[in-house]
Amino acid sequence: DQQVKQNSPSLSVQEGRISILNCDYTNSMFDYFLWYKKYPAEGPTFLISISSIKDKNEDGRFTVFLNKSAKHLSLHIVPSQPGDSAVYFCAASAQGNEKLTFGTGTRLTIIP
Amino acid sequence: DGGITQSPKYLFRKEGQNVTLSCEQNLNHDAMYWYRQDPGQGLRLIYYSQIVNDFQKGDIAEGYSVSREKKESFPLTVTSAQKNPTAFYLCASSFFSGINYGYTFGSGTRLTVV
């Protein structure tokens, strides 16, 4: 049972444009969400997070939006840069659960 | 500098041999985790440990074993019983006080069975 879903395995975006990565979840107990970025042969690195009490969190070029009623979150990267080419994982956690639940990842390719 | 260290970065194993992957953290994190990533796939949880001398199976624990004798260390043994051991292995750690606010990952170990 995939509780966190990233339905787009890959996404290509022109440099300078906006990249939008989507993530859906089914567990209504999730109340904290994170995005990780991963380059090949490296460990994922934390990018940005959002608590369920907010609907938006911004950090530089990265903004995460949370729609609790739709159980949907998205990561916006603007403007997209070649160094943003990587696999992006969304993850979720719930009070009382010591583990993160990860999505399957979206490979983002920025076209110069 | 605090961090989480995995070693070695690349590991080759002959079929039928056990091999142990090292994971050490100096972040004073309570919990530690082992994940496996295969090409085109997400992160699959192998084992995790919240406290010393205690650990739980994840989604794909068969053919693997772990120990947690020290808070800083969480080695993973890939046994000969693991049918498809070639993969990229990731160790992570985190604080946990009721909710998980995120992992710190190591840089990974690529295991190849030859």
C-alpha cells in the first residue's frame, strides 16, 4: 500500500522555467512533509519541509504548497537551473511514527 | 563536523559470501535506518532501530541482518540468503521525539555481486 505517491517518474523542464513536482498521500494522519533531492551515487539531501498547520513554505527558489483537503503537496522550483537535475523524493511523517514514508521519486531534468 | 558516514563507498562481493556495510553517526541521533535503492525505484526500508540493542524489520528485511550495540553505529550485513544484493545502500539517522522531522542520510554504499 503506497501511502505517498509521486505519479510522475520523470519531468523535463527548460532552464529558467518553473518546475512543478507533485506528491499525493493517502494517510490523513500525516502532519509533516519533506522534500529530498538526490544525485546519482549520493545520499538524498534535505530540501524543504512543511508542517500541516501551514499551506505554503518558501526557501529561495523552492516553495512547497500543501493542500490538506486534497492530500496533495507540490514543490515549485523557479527559475529552474541545470544543477536542479536530480531525483526528488517527497516524504511524510505522522505523530507517533518514528519512520518517514517516502514516495517513489521523480527524476527532474533541466534542459539548457 | 557532525555527520553520518558510510563505508566503503564501493564494495564487491562474490556470490555466497556475507558482507557488512558500515554506518556511523556523530549527530547524537536516536534512530538509524537502512534503505536500499535499485535503478528506477524509490527507497525501500530494510531495517531500522530507535534505541540501542533494539531494531525492527522494514519492508524488505529478508536476507539482511543488523545490530545496534552502540548509539553511533548501525552496521548492515548482507547475507548469502539475499537473492538480489546488487544495489545502492543508504543509511540514515534522525532524532525522534514523537514525530520524525527528517533524516540525515549518508553518502551510500554501492554493492556489486560478482
